Amino acid sequence: MTIDEVLSLPALSIRQPWASMIISGIKTVELRSWPTNYRGWLWIHSGKKVDQEALELLDDQAHEYQTGGLLGVAHLTD
């Protein structure tokens, strides 16, 4: 894949801490209420807001996560 192809990949915005968990391979499933026919590589973007409920559940702090930017790429299969 060329650099231009990587830069033109679509992006999926996900709140932290879930976005980091997807990039690190801890979270392998992301469910959405809307369907997509797209399959392939895409950017994982962390939204500016964090999932406070998840942080409490995981006993984490918001400042431990990067927000509002691209974190990495993932491969969407099904």
C-alpha cells in the first residue's frame, strides 16, 4: 500500500478507552447500529470525548488516553 493510499483510508471515530483497545488488539469486535458494505483497512480515530462509564468500570483515568486524533489502522472484516 502506498503512502497516498494509507492517507486516503476512511476513518471510524470511537471513544476512548475503546479506540486504544482496538488498536492494541484487546478489543476485536466493534458493534454499530448502522450497516456498511465497506471491508478493508481503516483509520481508528479517537473522539474528543471519553466513555466515562467505561473508565469507571476499568478503573482508568481519562488523561491516560489520547483523544481527538488518529491512533492507527485496523482491518474491518465482518
